[in-house]
Amino acid sequence: ELADARVLVVGPSAAMRRSYVTKLSAHGCRVEAVGDAEAALPVLRAAAEADDPFRFALIERELPGRNGEDLGASIRVEALLDRTLTVLVTSAGNRGDAARARARGFSAYVSKPLEWDQLARLLAEVRHRAETAQPGTTPALVTLHSMAEAERSRLRILLVEDSAVNQLVTQWALRRLGYGLQMAATASAALEAWDREPFDLVLLDLRLPDGDGYTLVHEMR
């Protein structure tokens, strides 16, 4: 999902910048890195003027001179940089940080330590929200928590189970984890549901009132 996306990393640690560049490049991103806000703005402007803007600016809050929050606010007031989505990264999160990040125009806010697969998924979620937002609206701030909720809500699960008790237990367990699901009590009902919607996951009882699970899977396939 991130193939060829251009990313600017802004952070004071040379080792961390190299690490970001290596990991994001492995996901297909075109990555550059600078050490402070004063170096970041000219790079962002030059890319936009060349009609090859950075899609993401990954900004550490603790920067020398002007901090990352101020840099994010500066990016948002420049019309030239309106295609760049900003992500604020902090090593010490405090109450109110997320609200302040949103007020300054950031698309996402995360605290370190940050796993690399989380970072890639975070950027993909930021882009997804930006591209699917209704005109004139601002997408909700992406955090690791909201990202996990969004990923769970988009997973389409079908439970094929004729036992009312098992239906109840499975539904309770999945919804407690944030997942939604549809249910079918028979093989024929499961096939009808399968025809209506392409599910991501099917939880299947092998013994059903009108058939067996093996045959049902074969028919689905």
C-alpha cells in the first residue's frame, strides 16, 4: 500500500533517522531525512514545487529549535504543502497531547516505542482516511488505538454454527475484542450470506443440520 509513497523523516537522532529510512524503504517508500524543522520546510517546499510532494512528514516532537508541533502547524498553513499528511511522534505522551496534535493539523499521533509494522500500517491508515474523507471534512486523528479499532471493524467475519449457546459465546468473545460478525445456522444460510458479501474469515462448524462443513467449504471455494 505504501509503494512509491514519498516520506520525509524529521528527527534529531541520526541513528533513528537511518533506522526510519531503512525500514520505510523496505516497504517501498521513497524516504528522506533531516534533523530539524528549519531543514524540513525547504525540502518540503522544493518537492511540492517540483510536483512530487511528500505524501507523509513523520515528525518527532522533540526537535532542536522549533519543536515538531510548531513544524506541523507551519506545514498546515502553507497551501503549497496541502498534500503532505503529518504524523507526530513523541517519546513521552501526556494527557491532552492528541487533542493538541489534532488542533495543529496533524493526521496522526503516536508514542514510541513504535514497531515497524505498526508504523507502516499507521501510514496506510492515515492515507486511507484522507482519501475516503468526505469533501470539506477533516478525518479523525489516527492513533495506534484508533487504527486497531478501524482494522477490526473492517474485518468481515461469518460464523456458521447451529448451536445457540456456541453462537452466543463466540459472538460475545469477538465483540469484546472489537470485532463484528454475521451468523448463519445452516449450510444453505451460509451460502446465501457468502453470495451477498465477500467475507474475510469464516468460522465454521463441521456438523450442520443440512450438511457438513467440508462440503460447504468446497461449495464456497
